[in-house]
Amino acid sequence: MKLSGVFWICLFFPFMQYAQETEYNHVIFDNSLMEESWFYGETSYSSPSHILNIQGRLPVNTDVAFTPGNSLQLNYSSAPEGSWKVNLKYPEWRGKDFLLKGDLLSFWLYVSDENQKDKLPEIAIGLDEEEISNYIPIGEYISDYSAKKWIQVKLPLGDFIESEEYANSNNIKVISIKQSPNDVGKNEILIDQVEIINEEISVVELEAPELKSAEGFERHVDLSWDLEDTEATRYVKIYRSDDNENFTAVGVQSPDEFSRYVDYTGIPGKTYYYKLSSLGYDYSESPLTESTEVSTREMSDEELLDMVQEASFRYYWEGAEIHSGLALENIPGRKNMIATGASGFGIMAMIVGVERGFITKEEFISRMEKIIGFVENGDRFHGALPHFMDGPTGKVEAFFGKYDDGADLVETSFFMQGLLTAEQYLSEDDLEENNLRDRISAIWKEVEWDWFKQHEDSPYLYWHWSPEHKWHINHKLIGWNETMITYFLAIASPSHGISPKMYYSGWASQDTIAQNYRSDWGQTSKGSMYTNNTSYFGIPLEVGVGVGGPLFFTHYSFLGLDPIKMEDKYTNYFDTNRDIVSINYRYSLENPGNFEGYGKNSWGLTASDGPWGYKAREAKVEMDDGTIAPTGAIASFPYTPEKSMDALKHFYREYGSFLWGEYGFRDAFNLSEDWTADIFMGLNQAPMVVMIENHRSGLIWDLFMKNENVQEALQEIKKVEE
Ligand code: CA
């Protein structure tokens, strides 16, 4: 079905320009990253019935699984006067919105009781927790019922309900399971691999993957492979052994998400053996590969830093959008959608990649050729780039709503920060590098920063402009936030510069409009000025909103712009950023929200994915939901090197089993909710690479600050009188 769908498009629209987004399998559950409970499995019951739960969530079984490493455990007692129910919710995240359509609900069932078939629970599909279809008995759909083995249960979606909304299987976001009216007493069943599939699947005889690399680190092994037939492969299955004789399946990987697998064993200095196989869409298995020996090893602090830098760098290197070589918003996520700001951060991470030996300079140059060629031909509006672009076409993608279909000046400034750094890095006097520098310089000069004043005597820059909707969004840029770099580069521009006075009239404005703009962010005793002059957790803060805001305010503008050198009449920005980080740290120690896992080695409130979606978090109770993002502490390395190193080690050594993945640390975790992000985010991985490097060698700061326009802007801002 999957193959024929693609084929149909090719036949009828041979000149179609827009490539179809990759459609993800519609998986409600395959494995839980957390080993205790599954965040998306919500239980409820009324006595005397009961279903075993951990804080209202289904327990995870790591001993018996259909797809390794785990399954969901339904341990219940049913009574006629009571009831129990569990809702399995589809885990959503940004950009996971293209799904393969299906006609069957499929899951794998493991029962221990030979005579349980007629008493098995009932199941329903739902659009959300409120809108659930009719329930149908699971037992009626099993022909080969037997205990103590995995049985596939397939229920035609048409048997549930006939309605327009359900006709599109992509709308199915909840699978609900409840007590059968025939059931009395205690039972336990396991459920695994809950998904919407197609009745017709092409069954192909698969080859085993070809192992490309196997590397041991302190507490994990990193395996990568090449696949013969990615389209027909449902999963790559990973087996591990301690003795090269007895192999246990430890995990599966979706080939449309990664061609790499991290096996976190938690033990340094140990030898393992690995084999791989491919699973088809019917879950038939290919032969296994030969075994490969890999050992974990003790690692020094320097080696741990290399490890975090390299894994996070890969997000931009091997995880890039294929047509442009630029960064995706998150992985897994939309595969065609380029995120402009994250791409600028990624360029800086790639420069670190060359200097740390992850790639060669030639490889970097060839990637930059691709990137610059793409930008030259892609959508720009008065020289400014959009927030998101479609990789295959280079067109703006209004992912955040129809009005955001033009320029995004803030994303442009993040991107230009990276591009100007690359211009300095490509310093050889040869044909190739001269050419790249010229083209970067042209892109830089084409950005009409002054256009974004909206009108000639405006004290502010504006965030967006679109050819169709003009200034409709009408969002002024006012600090303190992540937009200092936008004002800074606008002042630095040699072709379309703004007056350095706008640093104070716009970014650092103290006027009423600016105060009103900031008022939601936190008030000091003096209102909501740019200057702060308040102490938080014993630390005086000179500028900033409230407690200083989410930690990314101290990262995004300062990946290239050296905060040690950045001063205005109010403060030095290394000092201010260090103070903001210290406030954030002390808040996590004090932990007024009483969240699990906060402490001296585990802190860092910033913007990230979370149990309830993407959100900016700060060092105050109303802006804290218990979610910590590793990038918060780790991208703060220059400001708090010891505390950041402690956090890095703690995240890797204590939380690595769920937090360490294919591109380094997963985006965020929330121990109070037993939740970890499934994704890595483009805005959060590179700041770790770059800021660790700025701490280690000052590399990216030195390169960016070499730019003459940058040096002039620094001086001009200092010279501005009130
Ligand atoms: Ca599983």
C-alpha cells in the first residue's frame, strides 16, 4: 500500500514540484523510553474493580515484549459492580502530522490464561479522550488463541463506527480498553505494538542490515548501518550478548527515523557482541548479521565533552534536510521542513565538527556549497529568510499559521550569525573559499534590516513581514529575550544598517510600550523595565525580565556574539548571563515546585518539548512544570563550567538509559511525570556543541568577532549617548 501510493502520485503528476512529506507509521505504542510507566497510558477505575497503575499510568513490562525492549502491562481485577479503563493516547509532537493511512487497528497480545478468550477486555478507537467510538470485544477477533505467546489482533476500523471523522484514520488519537461485561476476577495481559496498519502489505524477503560502525563509549554503544530496502523494512532489530552465544533482543529502530541505534548499558569497561536483523511490515525477520564485538570504556572529562559534541553535531550533519543540507525543526518530525534559525546554529556546530575531527574541512566546504546555493535560490523577502522553508522547493512554509508566510527577522539573524561565522572560517585564499566568502557576503548585504522598521522613524524593529499580509503580525522586537542578535546584526549591516540608537530605543527600550510588552514576563519593583536591578535567590541581576527568563536567552544570541565583549551602559553580558544561569541553578536547588529529580546536578529551565508540548520554562513556580532540558545546563558551559559539567555527567550517567540517544541528549525530561521527549530539537542540540566549544577554545566567538562589521557595531553601541 505504501509503495503503490507513491507510485500513483508519480504516474499522474509527473511534473509535481512539491515532494510529499514522509508519512510516518501510525504507531500509538511501540516502546516506552521510561521503564516504569508509560506517560501516554492513562488508567481509571471504579471499585471494586481495579487496574494496576503508577500515578494513574500503565506500568511497563521489560521482561516480555513483542518489539523489544518493553510492552504494556494490564493487571486488573474486574467486578460486575465496578469498572476499569485505560486510554492509550497517541504521543504527539511538533511536525508529526503526516501519517500513513490505514484500515486496521493492530496490536500484539500476550495472555497467561488458556481460558480467558471470552473474558478479554473490550476496545474502542477515539478522536480524543472525550470522543470514543463503540467498544468491541477483543476475543471475537482472535482465531489462533493460545497462552504464553504473542498473538496479533487485527480489528477493521470499519467495525467500530461509521462517521466522516473516523473515515480518515489519521484522526484516531486514542485507543480505549475497558473491562469486559463477561469478566470477573483477576487477570493480567500484556499489549505491545499498538498501531494503525493496512490490511494489504507488500511482503518482501529482507536482507539483514549491513553494519557500518560500532563504537563503544563510557556507558553506551553506538551502532549504525546501511539498509538494502528502507521502504519495506518496518524495523531494524538489535540483539546483544555478553558471551557471544546467548543473544537477547534489546531494541528496534524505525529506519525512517534513524539508521543508528544507541544501546545504553550503563556499564563502563565491558565487552558486548551485537547482531542485527530487519523486520518486514508483517514482522517476519531476515537472517541475522554476523556478530560484532564492542567494548565500553572509561572516559575522561575531555572525552565526554567530545562525545556530547559529536553526537549533537550529527543532528545537523547526518540529520539534515537532503535538498538543502540545512537543519530540521525536530527529529523525528517533518522531513522536508527546514528551520532557519536552527540551521544557522547548525553551521556553527559543523565548524566545531571540523575542528574536533568529526568531519573534514572538504566535507564542510561541500556542505556549505549546497547550503549557499539553496539560500540563493530559495525564498527571501527583502533579503530576510522565512522561519520555515520547504526543502524540495525552497519556498516559505507557513507552519505557524497563514500570516507567517514571509520573512522572519529573528530567525534570519540566527541564520546570519552562523553564516558570518562560516565566512570567517573559510579564510583560505583559494578559488573555492574566495567564492564561498563572496556569496556569503552578498547574502549578508541583501538582508534589508532597515526595511523591518516598518516606518522611517520607528524606534523598533518588527519580527515579520509578508508580501501578502504585510505587517499583519505586527510584533515589535523588544528585549530582554533572544533577539539581541537581531538588533546587533541590524546595526552591523554595511548595506541596510539601522542606527545604533535603536539598540536603546528598541531592544533595551525603557518606554511605556516596551514596559507593557514586558509586563507578562515578570515585574520588578520598578515595573517591567529593561534594567532589572533586583536580587533573586541572593544574586543581583542588572538587566533582564523578571528572574532573567528561560536559559536560551543567554545562548542563542551569544553563540557567536562574545558576551565577554558585549557591553552596554547597563551591564556586561557575560556577567548578566552568568547571573541568569546562577539564578536558574539556585531555583532548581530550592525547587519550590517540589519536582522530582531537581538538584545540584540536574537543572536548566529553558524552552523545550515537554509532557504537554513545547514551552518556555523559567526559574519561577508559575513557569515551571518539572521539565528539564539538558541544553539548559550544557549550553551554559561558558558561564558555569563546573556546574554544567556536573549536570552533563549526571544526565549521561544517571539518566542515560532514557535520555541519551542517537543525536546526544533527547530534548527534555520530566521525572515527576515519568516522561522523556521522543525528539531531538534543532534549536537545542547545536547550542550544546557551540557553547561547550566556546568554553573549551573560544573558537566560535573568535571567528564571529573577527568580522569587521561586528567589531564596528560593538563600538557603536558603546558610543551611543542617551
Ligand atoms: Ca514493544
